[in-house]
Amino acid sequence: MGRRIIEISHLTQVVGKSNVEVQLTEGTLDNNEILMLASDGFYGARPGSFSKLVSKLAATASFKDGFDEMVKDFELMRGDDLTVVALKRFT
């Protein structure tokens, strides 16, 4: 799998603040690479197996079906709301 960058606290540190500094980074997803933006309720539901489940998602034949299955798995362990956006590049 490609790069793995998890910056958990950046978004939660600015919620509700009036003067927020935004830094944009431009990049390109490689073929079959996944980009996820998830709330702490999603990531925190299964922190020990998050990477394993994302790797499983990357290997599924149907990204939509694999994503739906991953969300169902996370819902069983959640303690907070689950919010996630997942993008996968296909060529």
C-alpha cells in the first residue's frame, strides 16, 4: 500500500475558532490509492484495526461494497457518530 498519513488532531483543534489558518497541499492519488477523511467517532471506533480494515477495503473488487461493509463493522464498535468520506482512484 502507498503512503499512510494520519493527522488526527488538526481538524478538532480548530472547530469553533474564528481565525483559522488553512494550508493547502496538492497531490495526486496513485492507482487504487485511497484517501479518507474521517471523524474521531469513525477512526476511534476501531483504532487497533483501522489500518487492517483500510487495507482490506483497498483489496476489494467492489469499492462501494467494501466501504459499506467496513462502515457496518465500525458501527458495531462506535461510541460516537461516524462520519467518513472515502475516495479511491481508478484508472
